[in-house]
Amino acid sequence: MPTSERGGAAGPPVSARARETEEFDAGESGAAAGRLAAMVERLRGQVEAAHAAADGRALVELAKGILVERLGCGPAQAAKQLAELSDQAGMSVLELSVDIINQAARDRVAEVAAAFMRRCHDAGSAPGAPEPARSSPAVRLRSAESAALAAGGDSQTVAESLLRHALAPLGANAVAIWSVDRDGSLALSGHAGFGAEEAERWRHVPPGVTTVARQALTGRATVRLDSVAAVPSIGYRRFPDGGRIALCAGTGGRIHGVLEVCWPEPLVRQPPAVERQLEALAELCAFTLENLPDAESEVPGRAQPNVSAAELAAVADGLYDPALVLTPELDADGRLADFRIHHVNDRFQDPAGRPRSALDGALLLQTYPLAIGASVLSDHLARVYATGEPVRVERMAVTALADEVPLQVVADISVTRHGGSLLMIWRIEDETARLARLLQHAQRLGRIGGFEEDLETGEITWSSQLFTLYGRPAAQGPSSLRDLAAHAHPDDTTAIGRFLRTLLHHRRPATIAFRLNRADGVVRHIRIVAEPVLASDDRLVILRGAYQDVSSQHWTEVALAATRDRLEHSELEAAQSNRLTLQLQHAIMPPAGGPLQAPGLRVAVRYRPAESESMVGGDWYDTVVLPSGQVLLCVGDVAGHGVTAATGMVVLRNALRGLAMTGAGPGQLLSWLNSVAHHLSDRLTATAVCGLYDPATRRLRWARAGHLPPVVVSGPEAAALPLTEGTLLGAWPDRRYEEAEMQLQQRDILLMYTDGLVERRDTAWHISVDHLIATVRTPADSLGELLDTLLTYSRSDTDDDTCLIGVQITEPGAP
């Protein structure tokens, strides 16, 4: 057979065998991995069982020792007695051993276990019946205690024992034991249930970082969180929804650390029995943390940090401030009740005047009951002793009793912990010194200096501020009041003489203001207030008083007087200018004039000047019959106020009259008037409306230059004429103005006005014109009465001049 055929025939069987070999090898590997995992799990169970058996044997041996001591028998008789008692009670040897230990110890663990057993009994079940012996709370707590005692200062072993014996049966999955350093930082002393990397990241927590354990330490209370997502702590990323409980671990009022217990799920409310179990476990942690070696004390060359009370007393004696050394005083249950005054340095002064010997060894609460019981000082002392964080309180009121009379002082207090004692620095504020500092600041701010002169001894006393006012060094000494004239301006000599006669001869208080010539050439304005002091026999013995530098006030008064004079002069000039402007305005355009005589028209004019003379403006109007028979109707408003506006009004009014004689239309007239305003005047701008009315045809041609549109009243209806194109007069040269034309009917009324009739600062112009149109619709008996109504109900708030022209179409020859 050819080689190719043999190869072809032999190919498939070889592939099948290879696959079978691979499957066999994979099956063997999987089986080996399974056997290895089972072996590891079996070994782990054996280790845990060995640990549990060792813990159980430790408890049983402890119970045997108690029986040996109580019954006076040997170890073999104690073991036999223990087995017989367990058979009679229907309990396991381990449960009976724990019960014996609880009866003998009567400690916190025994109380917690007894409470739990009573709760089970009240629920109608035997303590040991529903659960195995290893799950009994008493067994769990004693097993954890036994492991903690055996571990000594190994907090890592304690954490593992707490989780295995006591916390895992409660549903917890991790535990952390934090120790508190002297600077307030937290150190992870032991942990269980967390990975090595996670524990390494949380090995040290600085004082400023807020964690669950930090909250418990700061508040000195148990912290319960349903979820740890809001507060960072160890393992919070792995179990973001898990609950936490943190308990302070301390003894005798001093907190050594924090026990933090973690749950994988949100925390539910724990029953009181479980909470008491956690508190008992925290006490076990406190025992372990209390015996931890101090890392800093092991550093070569570094002093032992835990100083004794005697060493702290020596430190207090070396301070310049009053200080007390306090030691904790515990009650029968080992809780902090008060602090005992161990030492008082020689600079301390008791507010009640008691000697130092009466304070040494006394209880602080009994010595200062009002200060401690009625204030926050006791809480500060307890906090410092518990956490080691120093406290400083400024201006604290402290009250002591002297013969049942309360005496109060104000003190700055600083409290620090050194080892197991507190150092309290008690700096009592000197009221006299505080008032002296306050007086110095008042003299400095008021530029005041005090003096006192003893006329019998010649002694003169000046305050430091008075030397500053004089510009005189203190080494030269003060100057007598009798020598005042030698330091004053010569023109003030007479006034100083009267001042001294009133003070020395008439013996009455006196005051004077004068100019002080200082040695450095500076002249200051000074006011002196002085009074004489008389002895019992009516002799003048002392002069005392105060100097005050009033230079700034004097120059301010001078400046105000000059400003007042200039203001009065300016007001006088403004009043004269306003009177001239009014006279000019009234001479050219009187407020009231006779009606225009024109065929087929009835014309009425109203002019209302501004209420304030300073607001005299350039409003103008004109109605004139031209030689062609047409009637020129116009109103305008020159920008600005005063003489400039009034003279500008004269220029435009007269120019328009002259230009109208050419017979040109209103658009052309405004174009020429714009050239006059731009080229022949000094920066003059104005608005205007110009109309030409033909009585024969009753047609009105009109144009506007930036002015408000006229209003036509036809029967009960009224409307504003449409706006035509036209810019402000004088703003640009060579402007064209659009004309409009309309047919008027008999009895129609044309109203032309300036903005003083309708303008408001808070309203758009078209709204104001709408209000004018609504007012026009009010019935009136005559054209003049209609114009008076418009002026009366005007809502303008600019206090500007107002021109108003009313033209009514009538029959030719009608009055």
C-alpha cells in the first residue's frame, strides 16, 4: 500500500486518540483541582475547629480552676465534678464552664450574657435548646475574651478572634480596631475581613480626615450608619451599601481607640442585647489597646512620652502662667467622675483667696462647683482626657464661692493631656490692665492726652498720648499748664490768660481752643478741658484735665465754611440767571395771549412753564396767518434748559417765521430750519412739528423733525397722525423731511404739543400718547376747556415746560 494511502487511512484514528487524550488530561486536571480545593477547605475547617477547641479548652480549664478554688479539691475531682454537673443540668461542658465563669466574674461580659439568657427564657425557650453550644452569646463572648487575653497586645489576633467568635454570628463580615495616637490621628492596629492592600491604604488616618471612627472619637459616642457611602472608611468601596457601627474603646474615662464593625448589607436596628454585646467587645479592645507598646518610645534617643504626675508638676512650676495639674478620679464602676488637683504652681491665685495648701489634693468639682457644674469646662476636661486633643477657651467666666458668696473672674484656659494627667493653664484676666489698654486705645483714636499737675509738690503727670500731641520726647518731661502761652500762637495769648484766671483764681472748670506751635514746626489746633481739685480746707492742690487734637475738625469746619460761601454765591448767580431766562422767555412768548384771528378756525393756546425756575426750557409755539392765506401752525422744543435753551428757542422761532414768508411747504421749511440750527448756532438741537393749513380746502400739510405726532379728534374718535420721516434739527446737515397731507372736516380738532405734556421716566412714549388720546375723548364744552382738561390730567413727571395748541375747524365767519 502506498505511503499516501497508509497516511490517508491512518489519519482519522490518530486524531480521535489525540482528542481522547486531551479530554482525559483535562478531566484529570479538573479532578485534581477539585480535590485540592476540598483539601484546602477541609484543612481550613480543621484549623478553625482546632482554634475553637483550643478556646473551648481554655474556658473549661478556667472553670476547673474556679472549682478547685471554691471546693478546695484537686484538678481531677474538679473535672469529674464539672462533668457530673453538666449531665444534671442538661448542658454541654463548655456552656456550664462559661456559666461558672460568669458567676465568678460578675463583669460586663457576665451582665451581657445574663441579659441575653433572660430574654431567651422570657421568650419561652431554654437557653441551650434551640442552638448549638458554640452559638451561645455567653460562649461567644467568653471565647472572644479568652482569645483577647491570650493575645496580650496583639490587636491583629484580637480582631480575628472577635470576628470569628462574636461578630460573624451577628452577620458582620469585617472588623477594624483603631488606636488613637497623641496627635489625634488614627492607626489601624488590627483588622479582619479586609484585604491586605485595603488595610495598608488605611494604615494611618491623619487628624483632619473625617471617617466613621473619627466621628465616634470626636463625639465620644457610638456611631451607627445604615450605609457607609456618605462617609469614607476602610472597605467602603467594596461594600458601599453596607452598614457600620463604631464604638469608643476606653477605660476610666480615657479613650484608647475605636472598634468599627462592618456589615455587607444596610444596617438594621440592632436589639439592645446585641448592642450590649458590642459594648462588651469594645471594652475587650480597650484592654488590648491599653497594653499596646508606644512606637515612639522605642525610638533611640527619644524620651518616654508617658510622663508621671510628679514630672508634670515640675513642668508646671517652670511656667510663668498659673497652672494646675489634674489627675482623673474614677467612681466604683471605673468611670470618670471628677479630677483631683494634684499640684498648683506658685503663680496660681485662687479667686476665693484660698491658699495653695487648701487646693492641693482637693476635687475640682468640689473646689469650683459653679465653674464646673454650670459651664462647659467639665466637658472640655473630659474630652481632653478621653481623646488627648488640647482645648483652649478664651474669656471664660469662672465663679468660686468665698463664704457662700459667689466671686466671678474671667480667665483664659488651656488644657492638655500628658500621660494620664492634665495640665490646665489658668490665666486670670486683670480687669485693671484690660481697662488701661482700652483707655489707651480710646485716647489714641480720639487723639486725646490726659494730664495731672500737683501744685504743692510740682509733680506733673502726662499720658503717653499727650507727649505725642506735643511732638515732645518723653525724656524731656512734661510741661506745666502755666507755661502754656510759651507753646501757643501769639494771637492766642489773651485767650490763654482768661483760661488760666478762670482755672487758678476763680477755681472753676474751664476750656479753651488754641493753636499749639510744636518744636518740629507743625501747628496743631488743640482744645483743653481742665478742672481744679480742692482740698478739705478749700486750698487748690491739683489741676487735671485733657488735651484733644481738633486740627482735622478745625480744617473741616474751615472747608465747610468756604464751601458754604461758594454754594451761596452759586445759588445767587443761578437765581439771577433763572430770572433773566424767565424774563426773556416771557418777553418773547408770554404764558397767555389772545386767540388767533383766522377764517374758519378757532385756535387756543396753552403754555405751562416748569415749576422749578432752574428747569426753564426752550419749548416754543407759533400760529400766524401768512400772506398767502394759509395758516402756519408749529410747536418745538430746544434741548436743554436755561439761557442757552431760551435763546435757541428765539433763534428757531424767528427763523421759521421768516422762512415761512417764502411760501415753501412744511418739509422744505424744516430742512432750512435744520441748516440754521446746524450752521448758524452753537451746538443747538431741537424737535419740531410744522403744519400749513389751507382754510379754503381744509387740507393740512405737515412734517415733523423728531417730534411727537399731532393728534386729530373727529367726533367721538381720536387718533395720532402717522409718523413721518424726519430727524432731529441741528444733528446733521442737509436733511430732507417727509411731508404728509390729510383732509380735515368741520368741527375736527387738531392738537399739537411738546413732550412736557406726556413724557414719563418709566413709560414708553407711545403709551403716554395713548393716555392722551383717551383723555381727549372726554366731552368738553369749548376748545379752551378741552386744553385745560389735558393739562389737568397730564401724567408727566419730568417737570418740563409744556406747549399745547388746539385748532378747531369751523364754518367761515364763525366766531
